Amino acid sequence: MPAASTTSAAPAEQGSRGSGHALEKLFSLAVVTHQFMEAGLTERGLSRARATVLWNLRRGGPMPQRALAAAIEVSPRNVTGLVDALEADGFVARAPHPHDRRAVLVDLTDQGRATVEALGDEYDQGAAWLFAGVEERDLAGFVTVVDHLLEQITRHEC
């Protein structure tokens, strides 16, 4: 009898060790990926928040600061500080809104456009380098697992 209960408990223990080990690997990957990304942005004088502003302007074109704040999910006051810093460093420029005298449009400068294009190229090259040698079916499985994790976390609303 004890052998049967030990045998039936073993898969549950292995499963919890397996998921615990997977979570440990996920945390390690998150830390290393964050450090890798931050180092690349720092070389360009950017923080992740500032880079997010540039990515959104690249994708959405010129936009009022209020819309930019909503897009990156920060307060209007926070986006003002980000845009001030990016403008001082030559990445963005403010211009009057053509239809709303109260609003100001934020747009990429040539330097901002060149920077975000270079970041996009590095992103593509980094993805190719990082996943080199990973079989297509393994990559698809990885994406499926990550999608599941994101859905779990989103449902939990940390």
C-alpha cells in the first residue's frame, strides 16, 4: 500500500517541481532580457519609458500629448516629463495642433526617426540571433506557452 501512495504522489510532486523550475527559468529569462534591453537603450541615452514614447510615435504618427499618455498608459503629467526630456535630447519636437489651439502635437525628429529605425533593426537582428537554432515547432510551442502565461497573468490582474 505505501508503495502505491508514493507512486501516485510522485507525479504530482514532479509536476510542481516542474512548474516551479519553469517559473524559476522564466524569472531568470526576464531579468537577463531586461538587463540586455536596458543596456541597449542606455547606449542611446534612452530609458524604457522614453523608448516606449518613440515606438508609439513611430507606430501612430504625430499625436497630442494626452493621446500619447493614454497610449503608453501614464498620466499626462508623466508624459510631459518624458516628452520634455526627449525634446531636450533632440528625439521629438512639439508643434501646434492644426485643428485644436489648446493641443500640442508631438512628433519624431529626424534623429528620433533614425533612432527608432535603428532600434527596430536591432530588434529584428536580436530576435534572429536569440532564436537561431530553435526548431520552428519548438518556437511555436514556446509562443503558445508564453501566450498562456500572459493570459493567466492578465486574468489574475496582479
